[in-house]
Amino acid sequence: MSGVTLVRRIAARPTIVFDLMTTAEGVASWWGPQDLPVVRAEVDARVGGAYRVHFRTLDGGEHEACGEFLEVVPPRRIVMSYRYTLGGEPGEEGRTSRIEVDLTPIADGTEVTLKHVDLRSEVSERSHTWGWSGALDKLVRHAATVDAEGRKT
Amino acid sequence: MVNYRPRDLDRVFATLSDPTRRAILARLAKAESLSISVLAEPFAITLPAVMKHLDVLGDAGLVTRSKQGRTVAVRLSPAPLRRATEWLRRYERFWSSALDRLAAQAEHKEAEARDAESGEARR
């Protein structure tokens, strides 16, 4: 049930952002953790359709992420499953997580909310009470000060 | 480099999936250490139920218990929480960087679209 949320304001209309997220050409232009060209992207953006993105990282790593589109509501919402068939984050091998993207029109463009959820979750454990990562952050910050004091003594 | 042992991470995240256990950790984060009875006070569950949650938290390495005279002091153990957050950070960095490029591409296309529209308007 763990996950991350990112919110980004983009000075472009929702249809443009939506196209970049639902076409192979679009996805190939931005996907990946570093500024390296995507090796190959295949995107069939309809409910039940599949996508596959092969990208590289600066450490020479080869990664391929893939999944299915679970919701496609142009130009507002995209939900897809996510898993690595090659490379990926350590500890997430062979697991399926989920990406939820909401595009909200704002005065000068689009607010993008991207949630990557169900990281490390078991298939049986489907929780709707996502959203504790902020609380977790606070805990960790607090715990870090406690820990530092502990080490001093 | 932090070593992410999948089983330890699973255990921490599974432990955190329960709201009572998160509330217990939040209380411990504010205090140096608490006795089990003080810790249990605000929760509308029985003391044995609180003890069970503490067992789960202890197994995941999130709390430690030590006997102090006739009471048991419970403390937060921060290292597993920190590892869990660091692991999530990797995903945050991944998407943050990807969204930077998505924004740059979209804004470039927006400028092109506006140029085309104003060209049509002039015709």
C-alpha cells in the first residue's frame, strides 16, 4: 500500500500533456529517470491495451517497464499497471504496482498529479487508505533527531 | 549504499499498513519512551490488543522494549523507517526527473500550437 505522489504544474493544455503520456512518440520523449533517450516505446492507450518502455540509465543499466492501461479518460485520467521486465529498482523485481495520473486544467495549463502506488504490496492487500507517506516523512525526521541525540551519548 | 533487503522492506510496509500501528509510532516519535499503559491510553482497544500491535512493530524492528523496574518502556527504532523512506525516494526521484522532461516537451508543443493558432487567426 505504499507509494509516492508528485504534483507538477505545466504551462500546456491538458490535451497536449495527455497525448505525450498516451502515444509511443510522446512517451519516448520524456520517460525515464535520467536525461537519456528512450530505446523503444510501444503504447496502446485503451483500456486493456499494453505499453512497454525500454530505457537506459547513466550507470549503463538497461531497464524495461511494462503494464496495461486500466483507465483511459482523455484528457483527464490515466491508470496503468507497472512492472519491470528488465532492470528496475532493487527489491521490486517481478512485482506489479500501479500508476495513477490525473490532469486538471488550471488557468495557464495543466496540473499533473502522478501517484505511483501499491509498491511492495501483495496482490491480496488492496488498501484504499493510501496517503501516509507524508506522515511517514514526519516520523522519519523526528526519528532522525532522536537517533542523533542517542548517538551523542 | 543502503542495502534493500526485500523481505525487511515488505515487513516494514506491511506493518505500517495498519492505522493503529501508525498511530503508535506517531506517539512514540513525540516522546523519548513510553510505558505500555501510557502508550495504550488513547486507543479504544484492549491492552492485549495493543501488546499484539507492539509485537508486530517489534518483529519489524520498528520499536524496542526494555524492562524498567515494573514497567516496560517502549521506544521508536528509526533505522527501518529511514530505509523504507529512502527506498520510496528512489521512485520519487525517478518520476520527478521524468516529469521535468514531460513538462519541457509539453510546453514546447504548447508554444507550437499557439503559433499555429495565431497563424490561422491571421488568415
